[in-house]
Amino acid sequence: MRFYNITDRDLPKPVRANFILSVETDELFITAGLQDRVVQVYEGLVYMDFSKQFMDERGYGEYIPMDMSSVPPLWLAYLGDPSDSGRIHSNIRQRWLNGDSVVVQTMKSFGELTDQARVALECKDWHKLADLMDQNFELRRSIYTDECLGPGNLKMVQLAREFGSAVKLPGSGGAVIGLCLDKDKLAELRHTFQEAGCVFCEIVPYDPRSASAHSQD
């Protein structure tokens, strides 16, 4: 944006996320959703509400940056060859657009889990957050099916659960994000994933507000 001398006023963040998505879907023919685009634009930890009312009235959701002063010890693992990525979308989006009652209800349930996760984060209730992460995965599994999720994703979930770690898919597939509340198991968890040919890393959160403050010093 700096290169083209475009400001936030010219292209507000919510509209910017829509624009990025339109390029990916209409020009590059990539199966994608708004969530990743919103995070790319806002950065950090963002609560997103894609309620139909918001989307119909203004064309974008409600995006609220959240406090990152204290976040749980999350980890990320991904496949060395993420060939399953993208398949996970399957025909769910089209079914949702068609008003499929099962898909519509499932998406509503995802939204309810998100609302609960927001409260858990604000209250720093990591046990509740871990439970919600597991619920999120099982809900996704119920609608996408194991065949669509792919053996690679399912294997990573299985490995995480063997160590009692909460785990879910952070996006289209090829990676999992987890919350291991037993820090003594983290080293062994890392080793197990690496032995399975996965890349494993502990997440160091990026706070855009902190970065902005430093850049002004």
C-alpha cells in the first residue's frame, strides 16, 4: 500500500480483507475464506463475527483485536508435504451457499464455539479453551468426514491426543495447532512429531500494537 500511496482511509481494513479474498478466488481460483485475509490485514489475535446480519448489511463481519498480553502456550505442527491442504474445503462452501440446513447449523455451532473461546481467552481459562479446541475439531470432522480431512491431518491429531494435548486444524489442512497444558510432555510431543516427519514449533505470538509502539520510538 505504501508503494502505491494508498492509506487506510482509501482502503479500510475490513474492505481490504474482502479485496484480498476476491483476488485469490476470482483471479487465482484459490479456494479460500475470509478468516485468513482478516488476520493478514489486522494481524495479531482477532475475534471475528461473520453473522449474516453484518455480511448482508455492510459486506463484512465484525473484527475485534484482542489483548495479547497473556496467551496460552500454543504449538504448531505441519506436514513436510502438505498435499491435503485445500481439499478440506470440499463442497461445504457451495452447500452453505445453497442453504443446506446441516451446513448452516454446523457453521452456527462454530460461531458459538468462537464466542465461548473469546470468553475463555479473556478469562485466561486455558482448560476451557483446550476443551473448545477439541470440540471444534470434532465438529469439523463430523461435517467434512475423515476422507476429506485426509490421513495426514488425522495422524497429527492422533499424535497430539496421545499426549493429552488439545488440538484442532488452524486452516485448510496440512497443519494442526495445539494447547498442551502439561509442559513436561511438550519435549516428548515435539520429538514424536519430528519422528513422524512433521515440523514442530512453539508459537511466539506477534502483537501488532507492540510492534507499532516500538516503530514509533
